[in-house]
Amino acid sequence: MQLTGEPARLSRGIDPDVRTLVVDDHRSFREALLELIAATAGFVLVGQACSGEEALSAVERLSPQLVLMDVKMPGIGGIAATHAILSRHPGVIVVLISVDDPAVHPAVRALGGAVPCARKQDLRPSEIRRLWEMHVS
């Protein structure tokens, strides 16, 4: 679905909003992320998922540029889903999020800093923008 006014924005050379997918198994936190994305200028929510499996499907369907991915979820979980997304869609930026510092998780550390991490409680519009700008090519 195309948004009204989008072609004019693109023709003027203004970057389109960063297409963002949120993934978390807790509905209340997904809702908080939806509000966070809405409050972050230059970012637009394209979808949400509640598991790693749903995230994989959503990335295929929605072509997000940024995925905010919970580390611990039922099923394949955020780390395995991140591996799968990055192998199939290397241009997508996945930010692993957790209440605990996700960077200290052994499987995240094995990624060698290739995946940005953030604590859920630290997420604010300025942090979303910083994480995006640090990792966009």
C-alpha cells in the first residue's frame, strides 16, 4: 500500500522513513514499541510479530529496513531468527533487545559485534535513531 504524498517526498530527494518491524512475545511491550516508533521521526512501523518464526515470515512479506528483535522468545527465539534474517537479507539491520544487556549473551557475543544490541529500558527515539545511524551502510 502506497501512502499519499510518498512519491512527492521521494522526488524531492528526501529519504523515506525507515521501515521498521517490531518483534516481541509480550503484547504489552510490542504496544510500547509501536508507540516508540510512532514517536520517532523518520521511522515508520510496517508490522509486528510475536515469535522468531513470525519475524522470518514478516521480513519476507514486509521488507523492513530495521527489525527490533527480542532476544528471548518461544520457538526459535530472537538470536536464531536474527541469524536467519541476516543470512537471507544482509541489508536488514536487526537490533537485539532484552531487559538484560543482550551484548553479554554468549550467542550474541559470538556474532562479534555485527548485531547492535540495546536494553529495552534504554529505548527512546534518540536511541533508535543512534542505533540506525551507527549501523546503516
